[in-house]
Amino acid sequence: MLSSNLGYPRIGPNRELKWILESYWSKKINQETLFKEISNIKKNNWIKQKNAGLNIIPSNDFSLYDHVLDLCLTTNAIPERFKKLKKNNPLDLYFAMARGFQNGKLDIKAMEMTKWFDTNYHYIVPEFKPNQKFNLYFSKIIDEFLEAKNFGIITRPVILGPISFLHLGKTTSKFDKFTLLKKLLPVYKRIFSLLKKFGADWIQVDEPVLSLDLEKKIHSKFISAYNFIRKDSPSILLTSYFSSSLTNFNLLKKINVSGIHLDLVNTKAKDLTKIIRKFPKNKVLSAGIINGRNIWKNDLLNSINIIKKIKKKIPDDKLIISTSCSLLHSPVDLSKEDKIDRNIKDWLAFSDQKIKEVVFLRNFFNSSFLKNSHFLTKNIISIKNRTKSKLIHNTKVKKRIKSISSKLLKRNNNYFLRKLIQSDLNLPLFPTTTIGSFPQTKEVRKYRLDFKKKIINAKKYEAFLKNETKKAIKFQEAIDIDVMVHGEFERNDMVEYFGEQLEGFIFTKYGWVQSYGSRCVKPPIIFGDISRKNSMTVYWSKYAQSLTKKIVKGMLTGPVTILQWSFVRDDQAREITCKQIALSLLDEVLDLEKNGLKIIQIDEPALREGLPLNKNEWNSYLKWAIDSFKIASSSVKDETQIHTHMCYCEFDDILDSIEKLDADVISIETSRSNMELLDSFKNYKYPNSIGPGVYDIHSPRVPSFKEMKLLLEKAQKYLDKDKIWVNPDCGLKTRGWKEVKKSLKLMTSVAKSLR
Ligand code: GLN
Ligand code: ZN
């Protein structure tokens, strides 16, 4: 039996990757220094894993920006518009593909980026054209294998498989991208034979699309592709992860490879029994037992029992204990966290700790000395402490969850009546508003940091925030916006701000995970039952409202988004955790209402991204996700107008769920796609009011009067005039005041011209 890891975090224990990349981009270091520093990160990662006692260590899991982008370069799938840069330095070509390129007249758009399955990691989307050619253009995978070999480590190189590579890409025109497979496979074959020549025994080929519902026609592609590339190759370990191993298991069994990795974390116990029974005799099983994408300590006794079950059918020399997926999605090292509650810290495991767990499980079965090991005893105690801890369980919250009735999920009256009642708000036709945040300038961030570091006191910080809020209100009054916002200057992040004020959350100091390129996020950890101690937003909303006669919207982050952007406890259903957040938000909503806020917005940008990978699980997710929003929003008076906001994705396939939220108004991102979303309203009548974003806030560009007007005219074709709101497509916190002022001024004048 062996131990392995599918991938190690790239960012380094102190986000070294981020600092190195950003220094290079801002020309503070040269390429030579960059490579030297990067090589150190890789070396440390390998040595760390080796010293931990791991048998199989990955290489080529590292990437300077993204592993899918690496593969585009490796196979020469470089979009036409970058070809001009091929003469340049290859590194700059690589970064241009990721981030775009501007130099004088030359302005090349970056490749698109999108979410990696249901994680918060983003990959670069390959672009394929009909006459696409592939050849081995970039030898990174081979270089990295040799680099590790130089340190005396024979690694198992990782590569994204050919079917997933094509599947995840987009095409420049309409054609079946799988027709390109024939041309792509020789590149894989060439890489594999080179790796074999240089001494690789195994290669890990990731095919995460095996976690999706696949069309039948792809099955035969899998079979023939692997028949072709396995000749003259190191032994292939084919991996699937992120959903139950039962998904596509029948296909997996038939693919001609030497080993199969399965995600056992997402596999139900009864399904595991089936899988072990049918597992092909001649193949190695890599059992993904340690969760690669959470932060919780593994229940080792439970894992030991699972392995015992597996061992009944699979011989020791065909079994590998592994992480369920790459550790890319887990922070690096827990040991540095010196500020979190010691009890809670004892329940956690980051990547380095997870590797120790993998190694332990393997050793446990290979040596009789470990039956009573200290590591195991300590683990048993931690797991027990966590189950029983008073920190986690709050009887009041549990009771409240049980008492949720259908009444809590419904407004008093339907939208038609509410709209009449809400006419007291006295809003004009095409009311204007924004999504919530105003620019988080350098100054705002500096004040927050200084306050955090205790360089300035609370009084000074608050005075500053008040002044910013006041300026924002003054500005909105000056351009005559109908529904105002306070500007969110007091918020660092839309989830963290709430997490910090709720019971059941903790925050780490170093718990960073990569989001894309040099960007990392530090999700809060939900460890226990959630409740609200005090009001969270009333102070600022009320203050803003006191400055103006116009209506100010209260501004909250919705339950699904808070859940989705946190590390969530694994000892109860996500549904329950989400509803606990919803109940806390309900208290806040009622508090805002009591304090005179007539409109309250509850943002749910992550509603769509929470959708499970497999369609058969969509309905149950959507049910509790929508119910959670309704719990938070439905108990207000009919006079109180509820808004919601969504962005970052296509909504076409969940429009009916959005309707079920029954928000009075939804503002939604559409402008980047030229209001393509509106086309879905041709056949589908959205009953409530809607603010289709009239301009894209993701670039500093100021939209023209004409283009906003055209968009709103298009909107009127599909939506009732008296139900259209006018707003940008997302919050303005990443923008500068200069362009915000110009854009919003134009926006209000467009609305006026339409009235
Ligand atoms: N109210 C938030 C803001 O304006 C919404 C952010 C979002 O949609 N991601 O910043
Ligand atoms: Zn948004």
C-alpha cells in the first residue's frame, strides 16, 4: 500500500507566489529572479512532502498562473491574437494570455476565465478554432519532472487529460470541438513517451469532467483516446474527483489505464460497497479518502474502517491512499495560526496536516506498531471533542431551525398587491439606483488597515467612515439618484463583514487559497451553530438615511452567498447551516425595517454557483437555497421593498428559481453580454421588477448615453415599462470615483430621458 497526493498548493506558505508575480509584473524583479524564487517554492513543496513520508509526490501540479493555461501553451493552443507575441519572451506571452497585453497601439484581450467546477478556483478557458493544430510547444511538464529528479525525487507528473481539456474549452465558431481529439492526442503521446524515457514510472492524468453528467458520445472518445496514448507511456493513473465515484464509474472501468483514482469523500457508503465489488481486478485503486478541499481534520478511525472494507477486495500492492483531489483548494499550513481558539484549531487540518493524515493511514496498515499510536489517540480525542463541544451547539438555534414554518417563507401578499402598496415609496418610472458599494479607494483601505493595526483608534476610523458616507450621499443627491446606498465603506468584504459579527464563524491569519493567478482568498470558517449577537448594519444604514430625505437601501449579503464563500462545517447538512445564516439575517432585516429603512437589498451573487455538478441534485439544492433567501426576506411588511442582486454567471437555466425568490426587485448582471439575458424573457415572463445592469463595472470605461439608452429600449421590448429599474451591473468598489461620477451621471440622465 502506498500514500499519495494529487497536488500541492502553489501559493507558498506566505503567498510567496503572489508577491513574486506582482513584483515581476510591476518590473521590480527580472525573469531570472522570478525563476529562482519560483524554483524555491517548488523545491520546498517537494521536500516537505517527501519529509512527511509521502510515497508518491506530484510534479507539474505547480503553475505560474493556471494549469489549464499551461496546457494551452504546452500543446500550442495559443489563440491567433497572441501569435504576434510569439517572437517575444515566452514568459511574457504566457502572462499576456492570462492578463491581456497593452503596449502602444497593441491591445490584446486576455483569455476568458471561469470557475473550476464547483470550486472557487478560476481557470483560463482554452479557445479552439476549427482548423486548430497542436504540437509540443512548451516542455514544462518534462522540465519540472527533471527539476524534481535533480533533488533526488522521482515524482508522478500531473497533466489535465485530453477529454477534459477539450471539454473545458470554448470554440471560436460553431463546431464539434471533439473532432480535434485526433490532432491533440499525438502531443500527449509524445509527452508521455518523453516522460517515460526520463524515468517516470507513473503519470497522473486528471479527467475531472468525469464528475459531470456526460453525454454518451463522449464515452467512446474516452476509450479510444486512452487506448492510443497509453502505448509507450508510463503507467497511467486516471483521476476523477469532485463528485460521487459512482458518476461515470461504468465508463471509468472500461478505460484502458493502469490505475483509477476515485473521490471517496463524495461517495456514499453504500455506493462504495458497489464500487469495490465491481472494481477491475487488474487496476490500481487510488482511494481519495482525505478531503482535499476543506479544512477539517479527518476522522481517522472512520477512514481506517473504510480502508479495511476496501482491503477485503483490493490487494495491498494495488492500493494507494490519497487526498480526494488536489490540495490546491485547501490552505497550506495550520501550524502558524496562533490566534485562533485552541479548541477549534484542534479540529482543523490544512494541506500539510492532511498529508500527514494520508501518510499515517498508509503506515497504519503497513506496521503493527501504530495500532496505539499517539497520532491516532490524539485524533480520536479531537474528533470526540468536536462532536460534543459547547462551542458548536446552540440549542436555541437548533430549536429555531425546527420551528421554521411555511409562514416564514411567504410575504403577506403577492407581488401584484405589494406593488400597489409600495407605490407609497413615490418612485418615478425607471427608478435609478446602484448595487451598493462605492469605490474602495486607497485611502479607505489605508484607514481600515491602520485601524486594524491600532495605528488609529475607533473614533478616528468611524469619523472617517462617516465622512465618506456623507460624501457618497451628497454625490447621489447631486446627480439625483432615486434610491440611495450608504456605500459600504465600512466593509472589507461582503462575506467577511457579516462573518465577523456572527456567532459560529472564525477567521484565520494565513488560511489563503488561490482564486486565480496571484489572487488569493481567505474564506471564513463556519465551525458552529450560527446566530446574531447584535445588529450588524443598522448603524450605518440609519446614519446614511439620516442624511437625506430620499430613500436609502439597507444592504445585506444573502445566506447562500455567505455559505458558498466560506469553509463550511462538515458535521451537518449545508442546508441547515444555510438556514441558520438565513435566520440571523432575518433578525437583521426586521431590525432595519424597524429603524426606518424602507428598502432592503439582500445580495445573492453566489446562488447560481452553488448548483451541484450533477443535475439530479439541482432540485433539492435550489429548494433549500430559495427557502433560505425567503426565510431572510419574507417577514417584512408589504410596504417594505425587498431587492436582491445577482452577478458573475448566466442565469438562463435558473430563471424560474429566481422568480421563486419573490424579491420585489432584482438587479442582475447583463451588460457585458449586450443584454443577451433579456432574450430569455422572450418566452418567459418575469413577474416582478428587474434592473438589468445598464453598464459593465468591470472596466474603467465610461459608457455612452446612447448605448445605455439602447439597452433600456431593448429591455422594454421584453419587460413591462413600470417594472424596469436602472442600475449598473454590479457594485462599484473596484472602480475609481472619476469614472463612477461620470457614468452614474449619464445613467440618471438616460433614465430621465426615458420617463
Ligand atoms: N452590494 C455588493 C456591492 O455592491 C454586491 C457585490 C456583488 O455582487 N458581488 O459591492
Ligand atoms: Zn454583483
